Amino acid sequence: MTKKVVTLPDIPGAGEELEDYIAALFQASGHFVEKQIIESAPADLLELDIFVTDYAPEKAVQRLIEVKGGKWGFTDLFKVVGWMRYLDLQHGAFFITRWEDRASAPRKMEPLGLDVVCFDDFTTAPQLFEEKGFGSFAEPRLIDLWRHSYGVERKFVKVLNGRAREGAGGATAAKTYHRQINNGTFFARAPEESLAMLYEAFGEHPKLTLGYAREIDGGDFDPHSASTESPSYQAMLRDGKHPELQACMYFEHRARLAILKAAVDYALAHPDGPPELMSEDGKSFFFQGLTYHALPMTFHDGMKWLREQPNFRRYATFWQQFLWGWGGFYLEDREGEEFEWMADYSGIPADEIPTALEAFDRFFPISNGWFTTPGWTDIHLLKMVPLAFQGIGAHQRRIQYNLVDNVSALKPGAPYTISDLAKRINCTVDLLL
């Protein structure tokens, strides 16, 4: 395994580093996290640093997060309050690293629903986070793991944006797709509108990654290509080559995760089921119901299954953790132990984890299912998870099994498990460095 190491600063710098640190606190404490959301029509209207949802309470709690690593003033605070009113939010938080002689800010902003929190000592930041009531950490070491995960995400976006500037058709399409997933659907007026937008975007890019791979091979970009043969695609799957293709796979799973979250939100908003197409008098349409009923039958089948699950409200958070924290896999020879940890972090009982892992098969059914075991290994993997994120999951096992210095101490049941984990960690390190 590589001797190269990706280090994180104990004191995050202003800008992206600080945003990632704050987001990691919320992610490691069990929130669903969305980042860098921009509403830009008709012009740049607002840019949100972080938006989090806590699905644990009986009623989901949403919170807008703004991060300032430099100078700030009351104008910045009232701007966030204005965004909260625009988004109809009751809760917001403003994180800073120094008071700027405005220590009265928390008292003045509290009646407006905005918490002002100063991290002037990062050695106590997680403790202060918990004391402020934002959440608690089942495993504090996961804070840094999520910072690494966000680093992979940022690297993917930057690589793809660079390829788009160079004129690559696949990269340009992927960039647009990412904006639709990350920004457009966030500002939808209702979950069913978000779902309609997501399915429309998916219909335009059903084979985004493969279509771009064929372009890299020397052909034309075609997201509807019927062919499955591509040397570049196979190199990406096998060795983690072509980070721009890994980025496309990431966006495709981001879209599926967004659909799952919207499904959870819809089920919570309509606990008695979707509205009927027509009113009682039989004369007028409920357009809200019309949008819902126009969604694909696979979605309706998934929704029927979802409503039957006692802890479905936690499924979006669980799948965000599973994809970008656990690497989209679990070790079959340690299934029970791993499911217990997943339960601790997600709030879903361990005996329900196997059911929660059915979500992709229920909402996005494919031939032979979404999970596979790639060879003589204990890794049981969700298909199409980028190798760099699988590396985050491999590092997660370092943390969970206390294997920071020696992964081989895991003593797996299958002969290639150790080399497979090491390969994935190496891919992530190479990408970040």
C-alpha cells in the first residue's frame, strides 16, 4: 500500500476548508447534508454554504448554515435571516472563527432563529457543537473522514469543470447534470416537483458515464449509447483511471440519492398517501396529484415499499452515509458488526439495515440487482460507486477496526480482501494528492 498520506489541518483555513469542516460536523452527527447550493435564475440570487436536515425528530428539522472564516458583521447576519424567510425556515446557524467585537450577536439573533457560533478554538469545536444542541457524535473520528470525502467530491467537480472548459461534450453535459441535481431540484416548490425534474434529467442522461467514456475512447459523446464496450470505462472500473468518469458515476448516484430523499420528503409530507387526481366533485384536477401520478411506475412501486418501512424517514441520511462514508460496500465476513455500526450512525436498528439496503433495487431496479461481490473478496459492493469513494469506505474500516497502521491485521475471510481495500485507499490518496 502507498506510503503517501493525505493530511488535514487541525485548524481549517477560511473558505472551502472551513465549510467542509462545519459540514463534516453535521454529517458525522447524523444529518443529511447539502452543500454549495446556488439559485441563479434570472440572475445570481443567493448562494447557500450548507443546508442540513435532521430526520431523527418526529418532524424533520431543516437548518440553513452560513460559514465565515474572515471578517463579518451584522449585515451578514441579517442577510442569512432574509434567506431563512425566503426559504420559509425556522432555524439557521452562522459559524465564525472570531467575534470581531460583536459578542452580543448570539443574544440579538436568537429571537430570529439564527444561532451564532464562534469556533475560536478548534480543539473544543466538536464539544461546543454538541453543547449548542446541533447533534452528537457516535464516533468523533468520522469528522475527519467526512472532510476527506468532501475533498474527493470537490476534486471530481474541479476535474470535470476543467474538462468542460476544454470542450469535452461529456464533461459539459455532466456539469449541467450536476447543476440540475445540486441546485435546480433544491429550489423546487414541492417534493413531487423535484422528483419530476430529477427523472427528466435522468432521461436526458441515462448512460452519462459510458457515453463520456466512449468519447474519451475517440468516438462521439452519446449518453443514450446502446454499446457497453469501452476500454476507458473498464480502466475506470478496474484501476480508478479517468477521474472525470468517476465524477460522472458520482453524479449519477447523486441523482438516485436525490430521488430517494425526495421520496422520503414526499412520504413525510403526505402520510396518508398521494392526493387523488380529481376532486370529490369529479370536475377539477389536483395538479399536485397529477405531477405525482405522472412519475414512473418504478417510483410508485418504490414508494409503496418505502411507506411500509418503520424507519423510512432515516433512509436518505443512511444512504448518504453508505455511499460517501462507507464507500458503498460492506464486508460480508463481518456483516453483523458492520450493520451494528451503521445502525449506531444512522439510527436505523441493525436488523433493519438489510432492508434499508434494498432501496436502490426497489426504486431503480436493474438486471441482477445493485449489489455484487467482485471476485474472491469480502467486499459486497453497490455497483457504480467511484473507486475513490470506495477508498473513503476502506479508510472507514481503518477507523472502525483500529487498523490505521496495518490493514492486513483485519484477517479477512477471502484472500483478496486486504489487497482490494489497499487498492481503493491508494486510488483515493492519488486523487487527493
